[in-house]
Amino acid sequence: MFYGIYLSAEGAHAQAKRLEVVAHNLANVDTPGFRRQLAIFEARASEATALGLEPPGSGSIQDLAGGIRVVDTALESAPGKLRHTGVPTDLAIVGEGFFVLDKGGEPVLTRAGNFSISPTGQLVAKLGGREYPVLSQAGQPVVVDPLLGPWEVTADGALRQGGMLQALAIVRPVRWEDLEPLGENLFRVRGQIEPLPEAQRSVRAGYLEESSVNPTMEMLALIETSRAVEANLNMMQLQEGTLAALVSRLLRVG
């Protein structure tokens, strides 16, 4: 089979993966705190080079390009814009940092601050029909006591009520690439996390961080990627037709 068919098939597969990422971004254009994801491409060496049979850059017939592949996805680090909602339990982090939620005993991170108060008084995030408590710096659920009267969230991210303060846990990964998406706008950190320094803690109550997805740019990426998939599929059909014509001609000659 022509080597080009393999290259075109790998290109179509890589672009299809990118198409999934772009579609996921568009589906979350209105999700608070959502960070745009990017598909990371890698150029592949030729088969002979990968097997150690040919040194890269030799210029021989065996030193052909090996196509491309998607090796990973990465999160865009730029935050979304802040939108005023006026809801006291809506919180937005200004700058770096993530809120920490308790997901069945496992601490997970999120930028989405569309929280609410549960019947038991806990500050929670409602995701997929379940409630996840928002954790404090001490690793305990943040609780609003109705007996203590009014409450507010301070500019440095602490819930103040009746003269008492509960500082919300605001953390960041030591390495940005250690963030692992879990779905539902939640992240697990494969490495270490560290508390955000006190001087950098900034939270706005009554605001939500919008998605960082630009719908216009993402639609352009969707069109571009769809055409790239189509182009690779067309190349596969062209090469398959050429191969069939060649075999037919050889059989007639034979």
C-alpha cells in the first residue's frame, strides 16, 4: 500500500481528535470558569527512523515525513472575563488560583464559583445533580450558620459572619501542565499544589468568571479542522484510486 495512505489516515485521525477538542470548547462557551483546551500536535519521524534503521535528516528515500499526531491536550492559562451577577454566593477569583471542592473525599479544583448554600448551611457547588462542599484553608467545608446572622465574602476570599472568618482554600498547581480535566469543569492535580500567597488572594463576591472560549475564533477553528479532515479523506480516496488503477494496469500487462 502507498505510504501516503498511511500519512493521510494519520492526518485525518489527528484532525478528528482536534475536532473533538474544538467541539468541546464550543459546548462550554457559556460555562462559568471554563478554560479553553488546545490540541497539541507532534510531527512523527518516518517509520525507518523510528525503528533506528535510518538517521533523521539523511535525505534518503527512507527519510520521509511520518505525518502528525495529537499527543495531548493543554489548558489555556488566560482567565475569562468577570460578569456581575449580584448573587452573594457567586464568587470569582481575580488572577491565579482555584477553589477546592470535596468530591467524595478527594480534593478537586475549579474556577467556577457559581456556588449555593445547602440545606445544612454548607457552601457547595452543584454539579451533575450532586453537591460538592467548598473547602476552607483548614480543609473543612465552609459553613454558613443561620444563627449568626448576615455573612459576606471578603475581598481576600474569606467568609465573614458574626466576627468569625473562614478563609476559602485558594490554591494553584506547582506546574500548570499537572492539571488533569475530570469533566464537569473540575480538575485533579497529578503533581503538587500550593496555597496562593496571601498578597495574591483576590475574590469578588457577586461576580462569575466567564468561559475563556471566544466563540468566533472557535467557529473558525471548527471550519478549518473540518476541512482538514475532509482533505485528508479525499487524499486517501485519491491514493486508493491510483493504487487500484496501477494494479489493474499491471494485471492487464501480465
